[in-house]
Amino acid sequence: MAVSRRAAVTMCAAAAVLGLGGGAAAASGTPAATQVPQQSPGEIWKRTELFFGTGKPDGSEVTDREFAAFSDREITPAFPDGFTRLDGSGQWRGGSGAIVREHSHVIVLLYPFSDRDAEREIEGIRADYEKQFQQESVLRSDSVEKVSF
């Protein structure tokens, strides 16, 4: 296959942006040896993030102590291998249309695709928090990640 000089320059520029190298041979229009990016170690797992707001309908907040007790009672037994808790400030529009700003806790769960109980456990955690602390919802975000320990 004949490659025009312009196409070769374009391919070299794309390779440089992608970090594929190419050196002088590629710059002269002569194809360089193909370099395969090194794959990172790990396995494909599921990742779920749960966003727990702390504002209650009566104007009070779920305290850090209450959340820690909930976590010890509900999250730890469901995911004993571990999880990460992040604290932050959140904002969202409630069912009434009002903007709600509140302290929040984000729980990050990583678990193998083979964990058949995870879905049930996650939905149980969400339902229990909503009921116990009169929450409109617990946001859930799911993705797929490559993890290595």
C-alpha cells in the first residue's frame, strides 16, 4: 500500500500524540516497528459509588457518629473485604424542586463480576439508609474498572 508523504506525516503526528514513538524512520516516511503499549496488570471488576446525603427533612443532619454506626452495621458486613469512604459537600435538586446543599459521604465499592450477592447487598444498603434517615434517595453510580492489588 502506497502512503503519501502527507499521510505519513499525519500518522507520525498521531503516533507522537498517542506516545507510540516512531523516531527518525517514521519521520522519513519509512514505517517503524509497531510498538504495543504495555498493558497494566489487573482484572476487570465492577465499581459502585454510593452518595449518601446527610440532610434530614426536619432540618437536622445525620451525624458522623450516626453514619459510622450505619456503616459498621450495614456496609462492613456486606463488603467485609473493604471499601473507601470519602466525605464531601453535595448539591442536588430534590423532588420538591428546591436546591439542597448538604454534607455527604461517598462509599466506593470494588468487587469482582463473580460476586452474585453484591447487587442485593447494595440495594439493601440504599433502602436501609433511605428508611433510617428519611432520605429521598441514595445516588448510585456504576462502572467497570481494571484493578490490581
